[in-house]
Amino acid sequence: MSKSVLFWRGADTEGLERLELVVEPEGIKATSTVICLQSGGCRVDHRWRLDPDWHAQSVVVERWNAEGHGMLRLERAGAGWQVDGKPRADLEGAAEPDLSITPFCNTLPIREMAKTGSESFTLDVAFIDGPALTVARSRQRYDRQGPGKLRYVDLGLSSGFEADLVVDEEGLILRYEHLFERVSASA
């Protein structure tokens, strides 16, 4: 078992994320809290359960803001997904979840791309808008730019958005242009 704690700060908004990552032979668990100061502030917790190959099996997102508390649960169901226990035909074939408020979700396609040795990797995702607690199908592409460097291209809901990514040896984001930057905890 390995356990690590990662921190990211928002590059486009005032905020901080603390993610605890536990890797065991039977699977991976990630538990995180994001605090955002924008629009009156909010707190979003997200909990991921992944199989040993780093494929998401479920993600639970809880949000607290001025409107109150809300929760969303996305679970893999065969080749598709269930949202709050109900099948969503529009998400059939979506490879992984993509949660708007964290760079952690980018690790899943980045690790899959590394396994295949591809220079470019395109996939459909179940995009979760963290503050709104909604899920929609989207499409994205990752292009290798060199060791530890990729280009993210949104081909779906935010078509036209692109960003350079820098990752560590595990495929975890160090820098996500315009959005996130990994920071170290002070001792």
C-alpha cells in the first residue's frame, strides 16, 4: 500500500484542493476537499474508487455553497454509467469521469495513454460540473509533447479550450495551464 497527499491551487480562481491518494493491490481510493472563494465560496468533496488499472468505478461529489448542500453519485454500469442510481443512456461508452474542479481526473486518461504508448489519445468522458452537480457527455484529446508534457484539447462541451499539462512519473498533474498548479505542504 502507498499513501500520498497532494495539494493543488487554482490558477484562475482563489482556491485550494487537498487530495489523499491510497494505492492498494485491490484498487485505488482518492478522497479530496476543494475550497473555492469565487461566487460567495463553496466546498466540494469528492471520493473516487478505481480498479487496480486506474479505471474509475465510482465518484461521489458533495457540494456546500450559499444554496445549501447537494450530492451526486456516478457509478460504472457495464459499458455505461448510472447517475444517482439511474442509468444514463447518453453516457454509454464514456471511458472515464472528468470532474471540473480537480486535475486528478486527468490522470486516468494520461495513464491509459502511457500504457498504450500512443502519441495522441481521444476519449469520451462523463463530465461532472462540480459546482452545478450535473453530468454530460463530452470529448477530449491528449497529445504527447515530450517527457512529462502533454497538450489537452477539449473537443466537446468546451470545444476550443486547450492547455499544456506537466505531469509527474505517476501521471499526476504538476501544472495545468490556466487552471491548476501543484503546491507542496509546508512542514
